[in-house]
Amino acid sequence: MSSPNRFIPAPLDEYAVKVTYGLAYTGGLLVLPQLFAYLANLRWNGLQVPLGLAGALALFLLLSYAFQPKAYRIDADTLVIERRWAPAVRISFDQISGVSLATVLADMPRFGLRFAFNPGVFGYQGPFHLDPYGKVTLFATNRRRLVAIARYDASVVIISPDRPRDFITALNEQRLAAATSRMQALTEVNSNV
């Protein structure tokens, strides 16, 4: 069970599961000709092409898994997006201008997608260009539980915690507490001057 300030990502949605399994099966099928040639003791250099493609697919699957979010943590003054093997992404509360549900994007891969780094393999990760929203950065696993985090000086970050409403409430409460403590510290400094 997650602690109040650490939220697990939502499970992969049906589309992401199909894309992930489909890519893995395709890579497996590309290896079969090489396997059959080996078993039949045949040598043909043309079989190296599907094997190379299978290797590229396996690398993409591995990188997609490495960058998949494993938790969304709310610290004292930072939102941290923990990823499986890649370094965490940190977003300071000073950069965040607002947080809201992004249920409008539930049909994202089918409509409005102009560019996507990873639209479905182990989730939705990286830079995306969505019409009419523009550039966004996704660290999401489920399109039905999306939360948009607007930033002042950068693109919108979209994540998918398992409990989106609880996440928004916890993040806004922590942002308010951080802003209040900063104001109190400034007031103390100004009163001492």
C-alpha cells in the first residue's frame, strides 16, 4: 500500500497492453527464421536482417520499461516522478501553475496525436504533440486516469496516478503548505530587518 505522499501509477490500460504485447510478439516472430535456419543447419546472410530488427525491438522494449513511471512522490517542495531504471524527474512547486484532471485526453492515441515518442509501450512516455493542446510531456500508464500539471516555463506534464483525485488533493495541499512556510519565512526575515 502506498503512503499518503507516494502514489503508484495506474495499471496499463487495454491499448497499452495490446501495443506492448504486440511489439514483443513481433520481435519473437522475427527471431523464428534464424532459429529454424540454425536447427536445419542452413547458412543464409539474409536472415541477419530480421534478427537485427528483433534486436532493435528488444532494445526499444527495454528502454520503454526503464523509463516507465513506478511512483509519483510528493515531497516537501517537489513533485518527484520515480521511474523504473532511469533517473527520477523532479518538478519544483515553484514551476507548477496548476493541477487538474485531464480526462479529455482519454482517446489520445487515436485522435489529435501529431507526434509521440512512445505512444503505448509500457505506457505513454516522453514528448508528445497533441492537437489542439500543443506540446506536452507524458509519464503515464493509463489514459483514463490522467492528471495534467501545468508549468510556468515548460510544457504541461501529464501523469496517471492510480487515484487521480486523491493525488490532486494531496499535491495541492502540499503546495499550499510549502507556499505558507515560504511566506512565513519571508515575513520573519522582513520583521528582523
